[in-house]
Amino acid sequence: EGLIEFYGSFREMFEFFCKNSTIHGAVRLVCSGRNRMKTAFWTLLLLASLAMLCWQFALMFSQFWAYPVVLTMSMDSEPKMFPAVTICNLDPSRFELVSEQLEQLELMAEESLTFLYGPKASARLAQLRDRNRDRDRDGAIRVQAWANLSSAGFRLSHNFSLVRMWDPSAGRKHSRVGFRLCNSTGGNCFYTSHPSGMDALLEWFRFHYMNVMAQLPPGLPRHPQHFQDLVYSCQYAGEPCRRSDHVHFHHPVFGSCYTFNSKGTDPFWAATKPGIPYGLSLILRAEQKEHLPLLSTVAGVKVMIHSHNQTPFLEHEGFHIRPGIATTIGIRQDQVNRLGGNYGRCTTDGADVAVELLYNNSYTLQACLHSCFQRAMVQRCGCGYFYYPLPAGARYCDYSRQPAWG
């Protein structure tokens, strides 16, 4: 009975709570019982305080369940692994297996230039083509293993010839040049046009070039370019580069490319000191012996510095280096570590992304977008885009097999 008391009514229990509670203002509800104005005032004040307390608790819990992150930055001066460096010649070489088809394409480009701008416009292109043909006749080795790709059964589609289009509202002085893409039945046509005839010719040449290259059998090795044809000298930290330091791959836009330190596991590529003498030093050749003048209108080298095991998308990133100059590039590594789980929607390795990558390297946003586009292209058109890798069992689009792919 000394520890437990039983109250006869709720009023007695409420008075006991107010007199013994440590909540400020609760005792005032009992002491001011004779004055109803004071009781009402203290009741409103106590309810307002309780409401403020609940509001503060709600803000605290909402902030907690939002998983806030505090950004911390630190600078390290310890030795790091040198990044991967990819170089490509901006002027892709001519593929021996489709040299006759490319000659047809250049002849058709001459006819288009003559039709649009007169015979003088195509004279320079004919001179470049004849020069390349003479070099090919003197020093090139013909590949006879794929004789079925000869020009005997190959003809470019004249349905995609360049035409001049006049704008009736602007008068005959303002015209556009382009070509027409239609579906297999000849209807639902799409006209791609440019105000500049050169832009239209380059786009038209790339379109036919993709159709020519798409006829090569899948998995056929491209025309190899020797390492010395592009890289005259290579040194890292004063030491000559080794054969195992670079990896060759074929880029659909630039042709033969080389990546240095692609894996990032060789201690030879450890960066111990800053400065020009302790970096990668290259002397590059930018020759145009077998170039395609309408596929690339510039000379030089494309360079991209990227992470290890990352696919270099040189058509979107990197920078150009023109010939005849010495270029020094300073680099600094910024490493960002983002918290996963509920702290954000960023992926770490792409395993939780509902897109199967077509690239064998690590996950990047561009690799995900290109893989998603290619799979949608194969699903809708039955063939793949030449500039991206193919899924298993698919083939590249070619207007001889899929007339409406464009």
C-alpha cells in the first residue's frame, strides 16, 4: 500500500500527475483551478509546447530517414598508378578487303560533286583517289582470301544519291543538299539535308561507308596497322616502352587504336614523382598514305586519358593533337567515392542496372547507353548499328539486306 496507490477517479490521478511531473507548466493546471482564464491559458501553452515537440521530432526523423551525407575531401601524395592512355590516328586507313568498294564510293562522290557544283569541284577528290591507287598498286599486298567481296557483285545504292533541294519560300538562291531515306515499300521517307554541301557530302559518305563495312563477315580481323606506323617513339619515366605495354583494337570511326596501361596492374606504370620527365612521352606519326579524304577531313591524333578497364569512346571524349607541334598535358586524379544503398541511386559496377553491357570492360554511362540503343536497334530493325558492338547472333545493318535500316 505504501508503493501503490489506487485513485478513485481520473481527476485525482490527473492532479497527482500534474503535481509530481517535471514537465514545466503542468503543475499550473492544478494551482490555477480556481481561475478558469489561467487554466485555459496554461492548457493552450502546454498543448502548443507539445505540438512544437512533436514537430521537432518529425523533422529529426525525416532528416534521419533521408540518409544525409557529409562531403569530406582529402589530398593524398602517395604513389598512384598511371592512368590508361588511348591514341588513334584521326585519318583511318583504307581497308584492303573493301578497297574496290571504296573506289566505287569515291567515284560516286565525284559524280555527285560534278552534278552539284560542276567538274572543277571533283577534280581535287579525283587527284587524291588516283594518288592512293598508285600507292596501293606499288606497295600494297592484295588479300585474296576473301575474293567473294569483290566489286563484281557489289553496287552502291543510287536510291541514296545526293540531291539539291530548293526551299520555295526562300527562293532559288537558298537551297539545301541531302539525300532521302525511305522504308522498304518506298513510302514514309525521311529527308536529311544540310545548308552546306560539304556537310551533306560527309554525312552521305559516312552512311555509305557503314553499309560497305557492314558487309564484312562478323569477327573478321580488320586491316592491321603496325605499331611503328603510328608510334615512332615511346618512353615512360625515361624507360622505353615494352611490347606488353600497349593493346591494339579497332575503332569503327578512327580505325587502328592503341591503349597504354589498359589494365593498370603492372608496377612499371606506377607514378612515383610528378613532372614531365616521369610521365609518358610519345612521338607520333600522322601520315595520310591510305586515307579516306571524305571520311576524315583533318590530320592528327586523337588522345584520351581514362580509367583502367574502361572502354574509350573517342568519338565523344578526348582531344585532338595536330601534327608538327609538341604538346604537354598535365593530369591530376580526382577520385570520388559515393555511398551506395539508400544514400543514392548511383551504381557501382553496373550489376544492378537492367541493361546487359555489350562491352567487356567496366561499367560507364556511355557503355550503358550504347548497349541499350544497340539492343533496341536489333529488336526493332533486325540488325545492329555499325559503330557499336553486336549482341550474340546479330549482324550489322546493310541496305542490301535491310533496305529500310537508315
